[in-house]
Amino acid sequence: MDAKTGSNLKTAQLTVGDKSWSLPIHQGTIGPDVIDVGKLYAETGMFTYDPGFTSTAACESKITYIDGDEGILLYRGVPIEQLAEHGDFLETCYLLLYGELPTPAQKTDFDYRVTRHTMVHEQMSRFFQGFRRDAHPMAVMTGCVGALSAFYHDSTDISDPHQRMVASIRMIAKMPTLAAMAYKYNIGQPFVYPKNDLDYATNFLRMCFAVPCEEYKPNPVLARAMDRIFILHADHEQNASTSTVRLAGSTGANPFACIAAGIAALWGPAHGGANEAALKMLAEIGTPERIPEFVKRAKDKNSGFRLMGFGHRVYKNYDPRAKIMQKTAHEVLSELGHRDDPLLQCAIELERVALSDEYFIEKKLYPNVDFYSGITLKAMGIPVNMFTVLFALARTVGWIAQWKEMIEDPSQRIGRPRQLFSGATRRDYIPISRRK
Ligand code: CMC
């Protein structure tokens, strides 16, 4: 029962030497129970120790549920497969933010509110000029999203629910505009303003690929694929970037600053940077004949090489997003007439070889969402250095939903982990003249 705390509370006993303590066990609606160690230090003088948070629930949440053993991902209870098949991204945003799928009237109103905020302050376009032309677009995004707090002061009061929602809508609306600007700046083309009669994904593709000298013709298959990629990346419970957003937000920092922190954390190759790394790896492999050599390297601890797009902290089964991504990759490549794309052939063969290899079977290493997303994005004309930017664009709604949930949780306190100290104990300062 519990679900914090309808009660029937179970307890766990902790015994150290001849002393015992009773610790409450909370039960969620689904998923593993948690042992509540919140009072452990006060009562026992001990901390828990769990680097990498392998066994630690850092918060209570109602947003996203993952069963890594079964390969299940639910947004507010709704399976990712159903959303990707039948829903659209803004509907998914509504679901994540408000907890329910929108009615037709709510959907129309939400779409309207988002599209009214797609433009960015004109001065932002000059902000871009400060970056070197060859700056990585993730560096540009980290800077520009952080800078939004300097442009939209009227939505930085986190104690005001209205301002919180305005900031949320602003970020969902402006991320595609900023991402497309980062791309255009990088390739030296003029910025393209958003067009509000287009759907979210088509508008983004147009801002990336339209040029002033010719008419832009949207391709509905590619727009649908982009929208699906956004849905697949919209949230993923307490991953590294989301936890970063929550931790930054727990200090009372404004939402734009918190999302900028999330973007910075996402950039790493073990997290959002993996789609870029996976595509580079497939290009380096080049032909299916070279796969055994790379698989051998991935199994050798001393090589420092891993199969990018493989493995996941939570999924010990096929990542459900990877299945949808693989299907989307086939749809996009066949629409563009690239069915024989050597990267796709390489990916399919690599997956086959790895999934029948004892090392990957034993360690439960399956393709993750990043394995097929790079191939799809590349075929759509998105350059490799923009892949993680697209991930950030889509994940913004998840970060915001989690940030809002944290702010609205009455038990929320500043996040402040403790440590097991193993450095020098107290010792006196020695003046520099006496140091050898
Ligand atoms: N290739 C080869 N061996 C691997 C791989 C891989 N991709 N991933 C994990 N292993 C091995 C690892 O060497 C370790 O072996 P051992 O137990 O003998 O020491 C074992 O599997 C467990 O790995 P771990 O690093 O302890 O697991 P983790 O949960 O800390 O790391 C991970 C998860 C995703 C960082 C890791 O699997 C990885 O580096 N994968 C490649 C990068 C990648 O694709 N990241 C995208 C994640 S999905 C998108 C997202 O959420 O951002």
C-alpha cells in the first residue's frame, strides 16, 4: 500500500554490532520498494555510501517509470510505444507537464500557447555572434539557454506558479528556434524565423533547412520521424542530466539556469553525446567485415573502447526506444532512397554479432536509443555535431516537468550529498620556507 504514505508501512532492521534500528520501507505504485534512510545519520551517526547512485532513489516522482529488466518505459503510465505510434510531441509535453493526456480543447490551447512563444528576443541573435563560427553547437546551446534568464526576467520567480508555467512553455517553444540558430550560425546561413502555422517538428526542420532563395517543401515522413525522435527522448526519469537539473533547481536557481546545467551534463559521451559517438564509431568501422575487430576491442578492458550505443545503466534488456528508433531509421532511409546505406548495414550486422556474443549476453548489453538515432538523423541531413542538441531540445520538457515536480514538492530541500572522507586528517600548516 504505502505509496508514501497511505500506510501499512513495512520496516527494515539495520543492525551494527549490538545496536539495531528500524528503517521505514516505502512502496511505490510499481517498481522496487525503497528503504528510507533520511533519518539514518541523525539516529546512527552513519551515512549510506552509493557512488553512481546505483541503489539510491534520490526523489519521489510520478512522471516516468522504467522497468529495465522488462524493457518498459512509461510516461505518466502511458507506454512509449503507444505515444510514438499514435501521439505527437506536444501532446507528450502536455502529458509530462500536467500528468494527463490533453482533451482536444486542451491540446489546441496548449499548441497555441507554445507556438506564441517560438520567437526569441531579437538581441539573442547578436548573442550568437560572440561564439566562434566553429564552436560546438552544444557549447552554444549551454550559453544561449543560460542567457535566456537575462532576457526573460518576468518568468524567473520560482515561487510563482504562473511564472513557472510561463518559463516552461517558453523553453519548450524556444529550444527548436535556438537549436536551429546554433546550426545556421555554424554553417554560415541566415537565421530562419519560426513559422507558427507549422507543427513543432516541421517548424524545426524548416528553421534548419530553409534558405531565403528558395521555397521550403516540408516532407511529412521526415517531420513525423523527427517528432517521434522528440517523443522518444522527452523524459527518462532520474538520469544524469535530469538529476543535475533537480540538484541545481533545489538551490532555488532560476529554471533557465537549471536547464542550461542539464544541457551541460547531457553533453558527455556516456549520456547524450553517445549518439554522436555511435555514428562516428559506425563510420570508423566502415564495412561489416571489420565488425569482429571492433567487437574484440570492446571486450578488451585495456583498450578503453566501448561499443557506443550499447549498454545502459537501467535497461538490462532491449531499450524499448531503440526498437522504435530502428523502425524509424528504416522508414526514413527508405523514404530517402538510402535503403542500402552502409552505416545502416553496419549497424544491423553489429547488433546481430554483439547480441550473439557471450560477453554482451552475459553483461546484458543491448542497443540503446542512441544506436539507431544517429543513422536516422544523418540521413535527414542533420550534421553529427547537432545530434546531442536535438536530444537536449527533446529532453527539455522532461527536465522542466521534473524541475516543476521538485519545486512543487513540499518536502523538497536543497540537495546536499555527503561523503566518505579518505583524505588527510588534521595537520598543521607549514610555512613555505620550511617546506622541502
Ligand atoms: N561496450 C563494451 N562493454 C561495455 C559497454 C559497452 N558499450 N557498456 C558496458 N560495458 C561493460 C563494462 O565494461 C562493465 O564490464 P565489467 O562488469 O566486466 O567491469 C559492464 O559492462 C558494466 O558496465 P558499467 O560501465 O559498469 O555500466 P554503467 O551502468 O555504469 O554504464 C553506460 C552504462 C551507458 C554508461 C555504459 O553501458 C556505456 O558506456 N555505454 C556506451 C555509451 C552509451 O551508449 N551511452 C548511451 C546511454 S543511453 C542514452 C542516455 O541515457 O543518455
